[in-house]
Amino acid sequence: MANTALLIAVIYALIHLAFGLSQLYQRKLPRRNTMVFITGCFSIILSANFIDQRIVMILFILLGFIMIQSGIYLNANFNQRTISPLGQLLPLLLLILILSGIAFSRPL
């Protein structure tokens, strides 16, 4: 279960990393917002290195999700758009699913 949850988190991060790199290349958003977004993606991807240390892996995933959501919020503020509650709720539910899959699985 932990490996599946980690795989879902890494796929989520890779999809957002592709989006962040394309935004960095197009230069339509401030670089700071995009770098927060990309750093969060790398944090989730690096969490796979700590598969033997669950607490560290959970902290990296939590930090990555917070940074990705912060980047989304900063980009929405820059574009003067509102953020839908559903757009915030779905990643939160995914985070809860991933963290519960990692935290409550059997030891590796």
C-alpha cells in the first residue's frame, strides 16, 4: 500500500512539474510563483528516496503538497482569479489518501 501511495504522489508531482516547467518556459507567471510550484514537485519526488524512513517521507510529501497548493494560490492571485473550493478540496483528499496509505501500511 505504501508503494502504491508513493507512486500516486510521484505521478501527481510529475504532472505538476511538467506544468510548472512549461509555465517557466512561457514566462506568463512570475518566476517566484513558478519556483515555489516546481520546488514542491521536487520535494514530493525526492520523498521516494526516504522510503525506509516513513516520517521523513511523509514530511517531504506534506511539504511538497503545501508548496504546490501555495504556488497555485499565488498564480490565481496574480491572474486575479478566484480559487474554487473544489479545486482545493480534491488535492487535500488526495493528500489524505496518500498519507494514510503510507502511514498505516505494514513496515517495509
